[in-house]
Amino acid sequence: MIDYLLALATVTLAWWISTGVVLLLNRLGLKWQKASLLAVTALVLVSLIYLPGRSEDRSAAGALLGFGQGLIIWAWLEMTYLMGVITGPRKTPCPPGTKTTQRFWLGLQTSLYHEVSVIAMVALVVLVAGDGPNQVAAATCISLWLMRWSAKLNLFLGVRNYNSDWFPEHLQYLDSYTRRAPMNLLFPVSVTVGTAVAVLLLGQAMATNDPFLRSANLLVSALLSLAVLEHWFLMYPFGESALWRWALAPESKSPPETDKNQQPGSVSSL
């Protein structure tokens, strides 16, 4: 039982801190953003250098370190997007009255370069990790990548509880490509598949006595569970914004008149 609680606590804490830090950095000055991105870039390089050796580590600690490497790499990808370093060729709002198909292609252009960079980075992680038994870093990146795509597609099709005011000022135009709706056809599929995979991994963790396999499956299962929870945040207000109030303080001068319970556009969904 301690193993399960430790994995859940580790992933939840990492999720909470990483989301808050990214929100906070986007509300600080350019100097802080550049310094933080440079620091995380260095951590990414270190993670990639040590990834081949880590992939051969079949210990519980090795699984946890691999998970940390995956999170660092993903944090860098999100920071490059939210800070406007890597986005896409289109940086203007969607024209009013644009049809759904055209809105999709225009929306894709707003983040095209970043989508390509995400695919390239995930492929690089898989390649560098090789065929070693410890693939937790790769599994972490792949899970976040797929759930991010799922969240973005749900935003395109329509969600109930998304608040664009949590976007940095230079990305506010992205709101015009999203849609508000009480439900969409993809949402039930997203949460069902995500939950099913999380439960499957949890079952595999419970069925083994191998410390590495138990830790690896628990970490990825907990990560997917939180990603599914973020999907629910997009549809229903749970008062989750209070979790990151400390990260939003710098821009609290004139808060927008919006629902305070709305989803803050978390790290895996932007």
C-alpha cells in the first residue's frame, strides 16, 4: 500500500508544482522567462545524456528517475510553447464565421511548429532510450503527448469549463479557435480510454512482485489518472483554480470577470 500512495503522491505533487511554475513564469518578466527556459534546457540535455544508462536501470529508484526525466523534457516542450518560443506560422485570431474544417486547419497552423517539435522530441526520447528495460521516460512523454492531443481536440470540438484568461497575453488569440459546448462526442471516448489504460496499468502493478515493474506501472497509471482528471476539469467546475492561486498572484491587479472555478489550462492540455 505504501508503494501505491508514494507513487500517487509523487505524481500529484509533480503535476501541481509543474502546472503552477509554468503559470507563474508566464506572469513574470521576460528576464525570468529566458533564465528559466535556459535552465530547463540544460536539464533536458542532461536528461537525454543520462537516458541510455537510465534505460538499463531496473530498480524502483530507476523508474522514478526515468519518470522525472520524462517530466523535465515535457516541461521544456510546454514552456517553449507558452513563452512563444515555438508556436506556429499563424498568430492571429480565427475569422468570425469560419467553418469547422477551416477552423481546424487554421488552428493547426497556430501551433504547427510546436506539434512537429513535440513529435520530434518524443521520437528522440524513444530512440535514445533504446531497447533497455526501463522505458518510463518514454512512456511518460508518450502519455502526456497523447493526452495533450486529446485535450486540444476536445477544446476544438467544444468544452464547458475552459477559461482563456489563464493563457499568456501573447496567446490570447488561441481562444478564438476553441468552442464552448456542454459536451462533445470525443470527450466520453477520451476519459473512457484514458481511465481504462490507467486501470490496466494499475492492475499490472498489483499483479507483480517486481519493484521496478510495480513502480513503473504505478507512476504512469497515476499520470494518466491526473490527465483524465484534467479532462473532467474542462467540462465541470470543481474549484480547482484554488490549487494554483499562488501562481496567479503576480497578475491579480484586475482579475477578469469570469467563473473563478474554471480550468486553468493545465500543463498537459495546452
